[in-house]
Amino acid sequence: MEQRISNLREEINASLAQAETLIALDEVRVKTLGKSGSVTGLMKELGSLPVEEKKQMGQLLNVFKNEIAALIEEKKSFLEEKELNERLQSEKVDVTLPVRPEVSMGRIHPVSQVMEEMLSIFAQMGFDLAEGPDIEDDFHNFEALNIPPSHPARQMQATFFMQNTTDKVLRTQTSGVQIRTMEGKKPPIKIVAPGRTYRRDYDMTHTPMFHQIEGLVIDKKTNLAHLKTTLVEFMKLFFETDDVALRFRPSYFPFTEPSYEADVGCSRENGEFKIKSGAGWCELLGCGMVHPNVLKNCGLDPDEYQGYAFGCGIDRFAMLKYGIPDLRSFFDADMRWIKHYGFLPLDIPTNTSGLSLNGGSKR
Ligand code: DAH
């Protein structure tokens, strides 16, 4: 038996020396220590030996078995390290290499960028974020906003209706979120609601899908001066200049009384807009004091509460701030356009308040 152990040891040592991979090593393990392996085979033979010899050989075989197991373990660690080193060598990334030209980097769309910028400023001014559904019902999109079925304002907003229904529409304005907010919460309310809006329109300044931000502030003493100050302060932060002139023109919206359209002072040079006072005016947004009927429709007493609202096109703000001439190009999915007007995610600028915004500034 001792002789056989010694022969087997040599044999196993030779196979271990030849095992160059973890797979080959495992084969050696199975052939020796496995169920029908050579070492296990010797152990099985112990049963047929006389008691004294069995004891003696048993000890010997145990030592031998442990010796082989240890050798296999040792070789395994060696091979594992070797394979890891080989992988590290072959998979090495050279971080100094220039970016391959065919790898094109994604850009943040100006609409997402500007939406982030606008929300971040409104957040600094204490507004909460509110949201509503793109598929809206007649009540929230029109009726509760003081636009009954026969109202001419319905024609002004060429509406997409969902198939086989007159009650569900693709929302024509984010103003419906005002209603949803007032239904769900008692004043004080101070929210902005960004989102997509839809109308059957298509030309240089209109696309069937566009983006708006709605603002609503309701409290007991909120007045027109608050609306004007809020908008002026917002414009200064957004356009990153103190040279902001706002002009309020009387206008009409069914859900505000009085209603205004606000224009911002700007010049237009070579097709590009530039914000500054004293040059010309550019139409910017609609606003006003919330109509008592709207408050009533949401279960609020107009003798107790009052407030202001405003609604602006995000796309328009993007065009003005970043000098983008044609609205339609926003939604053409043209890579050359997005490369030119898009933003890199890691550009982190600061606005005039010194607070860093989540997005980036122009390129
Ligand atoms: N919803 C209006 C539109 O889409 C914009 C608007 C005007 C919103 C006046 C308002 C507002 O909240 O007070 O044209």
C-alpha cells in the first residue's frame, strides 16, 4: 500500500505540474479526490484490510489525501492569480487615448435644459412642483377653467380629441394642473407645472406638440404686484441680466380677470433675439389674477382667497435665450442640430444668483 501511495503521489504531482488552466486543474481534482478518483479508490480498499493494518494505513492515507488537497488548493490560487493578471494585461484601457471619432456623445435637448433651468429658478423662489396628465378630461382642460362648451376660446385652441370620445383630449394647455392642484389642497398654494401640450397647429412658431410651464399662487392677500415682481425677478435670473424690461398688455383669458400678456424687451439682430430694454418687444407669456369662477369651481371661496396665474411656452424661452430661430427644428430629431444647440451633461454653469443649476449653459 505504501508503495502504491508513493507511486500515486508521483503520478498526481506530474498531472498537477501539467495543469495550466483552472479547468485542467479541476479535472485533476476529480480524478484524484472525486467519488471515483484514485485517492478515494485507495480509501475504499481500507475496508478489506485487517484491523491493525487498517488503522495504520488509514492514518497514512488521510495524511496523503490532505497533502493532495493542499497541493490542488495551492495550484488553484496560483492559476487564479495568473488568469487575473492575464486578463488585466489584455483588457487594459488606455485612458489617454483620444475619443474615437465614430463614438458620438449624446446631448441634452434645449427644451430639457431650459425646463431644468426654469424649474430650478422657480424652486429657489419657493414654488413647489405639480404635474398633471397629458390626456386630460374636458372638465380640467376647459370647463373648470371657465371655458364652457360654447365658449369661443375652445376654437382658439385647436384641440386633438381622443378617438370616439369628446370628453378626453390631449391637453391644450398646462392650466388644467391649476384645477387639479386646487382640488387636492387648500391654500396657500404656490406651484409650477411643466409639461407637454398639444394643438393642431404647424408653422415657424407653432408645432403640434410644445411645452409649457404653468404657475399658480393662491393665498388670502396675493395681488397683481406680487405677480409682476415674481415675473421680473424670474426673468432676471433666467436671462442672466438685470437689463430686463417687462411690459404688461391687457389681454383676455377666460380663467383670469384681469388678464395680461407680458412682453420682454429684446432686440433682433441677424434673426437672433437678444434680451435688453429699449429695443423692441417680444411676446412672452399670458398671466392674470385667477378668475373667481375658477376658484368657485375648485370649491374655494373667492371672498376669502385670491391669486395669480401665468403660463409660458418653454420652447419660446429656449429660442429667446439661446438664439434658436425656428421652433419646428426642435422636434426634427436632426443630429446636426442637436450637436449645435444641445448641451453637454457635465457643463455646470452658475446663474447670476451664484447657485449652480442642474443642467449646463450654452455649450
Ligand atoms: N393657458 C394659456 C395658453 O395656453 C396661457 C395662460 C394664460 C396661462 C394666462 C395662465 C394664465 O395661467 O393666467 O395660452
